[in-house]
Amino acid sequence: MSWAALFAASGREVVVYDPAPDTEARCRRLVAASADALSALGQPQAGDDSRMRFTTDPAEAVDGAGFVQESVPERVEVKHALYARIADRLAPQAIIGSSTSGLTLGQLQAGCAVPGRLIIAHPFNPPHLIPLVELMGNDLTDADVIDTADAFYTGLGKVCVRLHKEVPGHIANRLQAAIWREAIHLAAEGVASVEDIDKAVAYGPGLRWAAMGPVSLFHLGGGPGGIRAFCDHLGGAFQSWWQDLGTPMMTPEVVDMLAEGVAAGGDARPIEELAAERDRLILAYLLARGSRTTPSS
């Protein structure tokens, strides 16, 4: 729905497929709710859902489409079943961008009749706000597809990164997994509360990471000597920290600990209100950052 809201706001014709009976109502509500943010980000027709159609037939949804954003559940058999249902109606030059969070492109292509037109195009939630899109093709991918997809997303105001090798979780999810693993370890070991661990990220390195990635930031931290000076100064310390990082398992007890930690944090607002607060802060940052996330003409 978030993707659909963005595509419609950019002035494109959008057909939404989802078997859930309340899809249309929910999607139109999201289009309305996202209108102010998308308008602020420069999308010319934010809040206008007049170019959106809805169907419970995926073949009808892709009929005549130039781009298919596939976001079905993260199970390879479900994705393969969808590819089989749309194969006969897919335009020859259409691109399928899969929003898969962790499945590899090879796994997806194994069940696709047109593997050369299928790529990984993984966004971050919510995709109508977060600029990142992770793109990946491989030796089976048609020569023009990745560049065409990159131009399509960049024209929507997205920032694309490219994977050169298959790895579960791609780039950003693996980075998220690494820090979450250590956050869980710190909580499980009693080093700090779940609430304070979240604060340590949100009010510390998280602010810097929103501006630049970790390698660039440590390059700055090295002063005139850059990343080499930083590694000379703190490389040994980081090496010792890496050796001490935890390897917790996602057991029921760990899940209970996380749930209790969230509850103990004192923020009893409904999920919808928390999401709205997240989106407000993201929008404020994007507007402050400026033209890098503005759609191209």
C-alpha cells in the first residue's frame, strides 16, 4: 500500500492486487494519510487516488504494466505461485521488482518464466518515505533491466544501492541484524534495559548514521589522517569488542524479554500513534536533508 501511494502520487497509473477483502479501503486510507508527507517531498499528485484500480486477479493487475512491484509474503513458494499466475499476461519489457527482505535472486528466478526481467528491489518500511532501494541482478538478468529500474526509482526520489553478490538479507537488513543481535545480548546479560539500549542508539550513533554511513563517519573520526588514522588509533579496541560480541538465540524467553522491555519503557501509545511519530521524524529529517530525496523531473 505504501508503494502504491507513492506510485500514484507521482502521477502514474496503478493497479493493486491483494486477495484481502479490505485492501481497497485500507489502501485509500493510506493514500489520504500520506498525502501531506508526499506533497512535502515534492510528489505532484499526492493524495489523489483517482488513477488507482484494485483487483483480486494478479494477471489482471500486470496486464499492460511496465513495472511490477512484487510484495507478496516472504515465502518462496508463494512468490513462485504468483509468478506462474502472471506469466501469460506480463508485457515482454515489463520489469518485476521483488520486495523480498532476505530471499536470494537465484531462489526467486528458479520459479519465474522470465528470469531475465526479475530483480531484487528491496525497500525499507515505510517505502513511501524511506528513500533506500536495494537492487540486484545477476548473470540471468537482461542487460537493460537494472539501469532501467534504477532510473525508475531515482525518478521517484529514491536512493538506490546495488548488490554485486547474493547474500541472505542483502545489505541493510544484515546491518540491522548485527546491531539488533548485540542489543538483545546486552539486554539478556543485564548490561542495560531494553529502553536504555534503544535510547543509546536513537540519541547517539543513530543520529550520525542518518547523516552518513559508519565507514564515512569513522573516516571523519580519524581527522586529517582519515580512516587510516582512525584504524591505527582504535582498530585494536574495535577488534577486542568484536571478539566479545554476543550470539543470542531467538528463543521464546528472549521474545518475552523484549516484549516486557518494550512495555516497561512506558510508552503505551497505540502502534498507529507510534508509527505516526516515526513518520513525522523521518519526514522532518528528509526535508532538512533537501534535494537528494526530491523526485527528478
